[in-house]
Amino acid sequence: MKTVAFFNNKGGVGKTSLTYHLAWMLSDKGIRVLAADFDPQANLTSMFLDENRLEGFWPDDEHPHTIYGVVDPILEGEGDIIEPYVEIITEGLGLIVGDLQLARFEDKLSDAWPRCLDRDQSALRVTTAFYRALLKAADANEADVILMDVGPNLGALNRAALVSADYVVIPLGPDLFSLQGLRNLGPTLINWRNDWEKRRSSNPKTKFPLPTGDMSPLGYVVLQHAVRLDRPVKYYERWMNRIPPEYKKSVLGMERPSISPVSHDSHCLAQIKHYRSLMPLAMEVRKPIFHLKPADGALGAQLTTARRCYDDFYALARRIGQAVGLPEF
């Protein structure tokens, strides 16, 4: 089982939409997928489930069937994680439901992180709560891969989620803010990886599994905001050409990165078009764009675009699958 996190501390780069569509595509191709929503905004969950279903998961009192419910006993000092609930979306695709209350776990994680160096087993249980929940859910659902959606920040909540990840995919937009995001995100991932290794090596014997904390950068995906004749307009092309060297320098730690356009950069996993009017339509019917049909309201040019979306995500899913060792499709 492989775990892939989609992460950028800059919001609005298509992170959640990317996770959602890849989960569907991989599932369509026979890969058993578990989508895990670790963003307290729970946007991934709201893409999968309608409001009536969501209301059942978020009552006024306890939330036993969400990711918050899994860690609530730890937060309340009443025990360890409970068995995670997985919402079955379709055969081979399950969801660990997000929860706005998950933000309450942030302070607990911040407090536990330094105490892990002191071989404090309770601190280790807190820090590895997400990882152990993922293991239980993946085992129960025989998942081949877990796709994790996390919030756009560099806080303790995301650190605990990312420590659970084997790989990290970075969604980007062709703009100054994404470049600055890379400058923040890259060194942070390196620090988290090194800091976790210190904590892991300080605790050679535990009664529960510890993640390796690899967080290996798998590459980046660029969301193209504007395309003309299959080429980005000049304004965005200017920023896109600055992404490859910045990624190599900030994320991979290269001192003298080579300069190449995005289209020739091996670290660019895909350039995904902005599907604009099709996204609200897809969200309304709770489908990925490439599943839209005329009965859903996708007509004419929209239907043609939906089919192109399938090709884009099929190619991306194959590339990620091959990189992490998933079965061929």
C-alpha cells in the first residue's frame, strides 16, 4: 500500500480537485483507492458527498464516523484512536470523511512533537494517530493506494499528515504566489523529514507502527488558468518557465538547477487545464468531469472538453501509478 499526499501551502491551486479526480480515475482502472480528507475545511469530502449525507456525519455532538472522531479519544485523554470509518463511494473507492472540528487537534499535535524526542510513548501515539488510522482503514478495505488531501498551511496538523506519506505531489499555479509557496514548502518538507527521522531513531522499540516519514517529492502538477490554441497565454507562460528551476532548488535541494521549460521538465507530472464551467456542473451531480454525460447537462463543446479531461487524468494517473509501483492499467 502506497500513500500519496497532495500538498501546497498556497491555496487555490486545484489540490482538492486533483485528488478527487485522480481517486476516481485510479478506481475506474481497477486500483483500490482510499481518499483521506485531512483538511479541516473538508472540501474533498464535500466533493464526494451531498449536504444531506454530510449532515449525518456532522451532528451537534459526537462525530464518530469522521477523521475527527478517530482521534477524539486522544484529544479528550480517554484512550487511543478508534477504528476508522470508511464511506464507500463505489466499488474500490472509499473515503475517510473530513471534519471541520479536526482543527482542534492542532494544539495537541504541537505539544506532542517535541516530547517525541524524550521517548514519550503517549506523544508518539498522538503524532502517529493519522498514520495508524490510515493503516487500519487501508487494511480493512484492501486499498492499493491512499490519496491524502491536506490544508494549505505549514502547521502541526499537516506535519502529522505528511509524516504519514510515502510521496508528495505539489499542485501549482503559474503565478508568483506558487513560486513563493515552493520556497516555503520545499525547506519545510526537508526539515520535517529530518526532524521525524530523529524522533523515529530515538524510539527504536514501540508497541505500535511508526511511519518512515519519507515524503518523497514525486513531482508537481501545473493548473493552467488560461490556454489559447493549446498553449498558455504569455503572462502565465512567463511564470511557468520559472517553476522548474525553483522546484529543483527549493524542493529537491539542487544548488545549480538546470533551466528547462515546464513542457520538458521530467519533474512536471502534468499540465492540467482549468475546466471552468464544467467543475460546478460536476460538483452538482457529484461526479468527476470525465464522467459527465448529456443527461447531466454537458452538451456540445462541454462534452468534448469532458472527454479531453479523461485523457489528461488518465495520463496523469498512469504516470503516478508507475512512479509509486501500482498495478499497470
